[in-house]
Amino acid sequence: MDILIVGSGGREHAIAMSVSKSPRAGRIYCAPGNAGISQVAECVPIGAMEFEKLVSFAKEKEIDLVIVGMDDPLVGGLVDEMEAAGIRTFGPRKNAAILEGSKAFSKDLMKKYHIPTAAYETFDDAEKALEYLRTADYPIVLKADGLALGKGVLICSTAEEAQEGVKTIMEDKKFGDAGNRMVIEEFMTGREVSVLSFVDGKTIRIMSSAQDHKRAGDGDTGLNTGGMGTFSPSPFYTEEIDEYCKKYIYQATVDAMAAEGRPFRGVIFFGLMLTEKGPKVLEYNARFGDPEAQVVLPRMKNDILEVMEACVDGKLDEIDLEFEDNAAVCVVLASEGYPLHYEKGLPISGLERFDTEEGYYCFHAGTKFDENGTLVTNGGRVLGVTAKGSDLIEARRHAYEATEWVQFANKYMRWDIGNTIMEL
Ligand code: AMP
Ligand code: GLY
């Protein structure tokens, strides 16, 4: 099978690596890809939102399966365009990707189908939102409705902060059209867990759990980022919690989407908060998490193409997912200053060791080859250094050891990825 992967981050590198291990894989292309992905796939210089060019490329190369990794093209309807051209594609259609594309949609869905989530109200109008905030309880959470690179969520401790937040989202339009609507929701406390799943429209299969570290600084301080590190499995995701989620959240979401005439095929990412009153959904994403994919996929024993084809064909009930009985930790190497201002174009060295050491992976996010063919930094998140171990403590030690192999001038990382494991 010839494959085209759409995207350019660490997630797409992890997907490409899994695909390259499949005995079914023929040629593997990635658009636009990055320097690391070019080791396992042929990168083609087409952007993830250039739908016409992507469809033409897929037709010309007679691609057997397109895999859309990123949220923007999914929400924008790339899967529909590919299917209209007769190309098999893994990922939700536009009418299902709205599960991630609109927080108001996903909240209304959860309410209608009694899926546990934070209490909320939706607003199209800044005045009404401000009025509501006058009598609300604090802290409170404001969310821009649409996609905002994971940054459209504001946690406000006071009424003043919340009023400022409404201005930022709905009037100043800091997150663009994503802020035409807003969800205001109850603030919840608890541990967060990311659970990824494969879905074929009716059947759902859960992958091993993971936990992300979203803030830029140690001790969960500083600005929100795309994710500074992950570990899998999460020891806080117990069997009891798994049973509860299977009963009230996972299948219920898949059934709700089908009942709404929006069957979901692809990956649903459940962002859960384990509250005192039980697990609740923080958010849904319509794709693999990044960097969650970097710790979950290396542990998956299944042939990823077999699973993805089963999703496309509605035959996921014939598949059982299997994960290695071990753990993985990913530490993101970022550019100093991320997520605000940082330098790019700095040479990276020391990656050779990942080619020979079993159980160690270096997934590329923001990298490229410069005009001299030198590997250089090309983004805020540069690399995801992942290592496996027999348990989380060993995996964490291996991952931090491997971060020392890699050098670039403005290398920055968090030193406390997976520290919560030590509390156990
Ligand atoms: P989201 O993009 O919806 O996952 O939100 C980003 C982050 O904001 C989450 O990972 C949580 O840490 C936090 N968050 C979102 N919603 C809530 C909530 N209702 N209560 C507390 N924290 C929240
Ligand atoms: N790591 C969080 C996300 O992919 O949205």
C-alpha cells in the first residue's frame, strides 16, 4: 500500500515510523513533513491546507491510504475532498471533526447525551457573557469556540480577569474567528489524562493512556504550550476509572456522533480530568495528541495500517489493540523562549545514537536541512526524545539520559516530566 501522511510535527513522525514498520507499507510520502520524517518517508513540499494540490498528488501517485494527522485540515474537510476524489482516507469527515472544531458543539453533544463534563453556557454575544460573569463563581474557564492552537482557553480567578478575557476572545479576536463564540465553563480540579482511541463509526478501541505536560516551565508554571513532554501509561488511570469511562464516556460519544448523523472514523482523543466526582471530559480532539502519539505509538504492537484500514472499512470490531507491557517517556527539546520568541536555524548534533540504541526514539517537530544540508532547528518545539523502560521510572531515566546526546545552542527542556510518578 502506498501511503500519504499529512502534517509536519512529532506526531506525524511517530505515525510515519509506525507505518514504516508495517509489512503492508509500500511507498510512504509525507506532506509537508520535516527533516526527521524524511528518513522514513519521502517529503513533498505541499502544505497541509493546500487541499487541491494534496488531492492531485494523491491521485497522481495512486495513493492507497491518506492519513491526516493534523487538526486544521481535518476540521477544514480534507477527508471529504479526498473521498470525493475516490481516495481512501483515515480521519474524520468535516461533519465529525467538528467534535474538535467547535467547543460549543462538543459541549452541547455531551449535554444532550449525558456524557460527564463541566457545566457550561455558550455565548455569541460579549454583552451577555459579561452579564453572566457578574454573578458567576470563580475561578471560571473561558474557551474560544474554534481551533486556537490549544491556546484559546483562559482560566480566570476573578471577575475582572474574566471580563478582560471576554474582551481578548470576543472583541480583540486574539484567536481570530475561533472567538466569534465562546464557552464559559465550571473550573474543575484533578489530574488530567489523555486517552486516544481508534473509531470506525460504531466501534471504539482504546489505546494505552498518557499524560501531557502543557506548561512551559517546571512545576507547571509559565505559558501553555503544545506540550513539553508525556508519559504512558498513566498510573492514575486505574482499571476502575477505565471501566467508568467505558460505561459513560467512550462508546457514548461514538454513539452520540452516529445518532447525530455524523459517524466518526479516525482517532478520538479524550482529554479527561479525574475529578472527585469521577472522570469528566475536558475536551475532545479529532486526531492523535502531540506529544501523546510519541509515547503511545511506539508501545503499540498492532500493525497500524491494519487498524487504520479497519477504521475506514467499519471493521474495527475484528481488531484487538495490544500494547507492550512497559512504559515510555517523551521529553520535548524546545528552543529557549518558546512559546513566545526564539531563534531558529541553529545546527543540531548527536542524533546518530538513536539509530542504534533499541527503545530510544528522536521524533522531529521543528527541524529542517539548511541549504548546506545541515540539520538545523526550525521551530519552538524541535525534537521529542522518547525512551522506553520496563516501568515509568526506568523510561524516565532513559529519556533524560538520551536528552544529553542531543546538542543545539538554545536547547530548552523541562526537567520534571513524569515527576508525578515519583509520588506513587
Ligand atoms: P482544552 O484545550 O480544552 O483541553 O484546555 C486546555 C487546558 O486548560 C486543559 O488541559 C486544562 O488544563 C485546562 N482546562 C480546560 N478546561 C478546564 C476546566 N473546565 N477546569 C479546569 N481546567 C480546565
Ligand atoms: N497534547 C495535546 C494535544 O495534542 O492537543
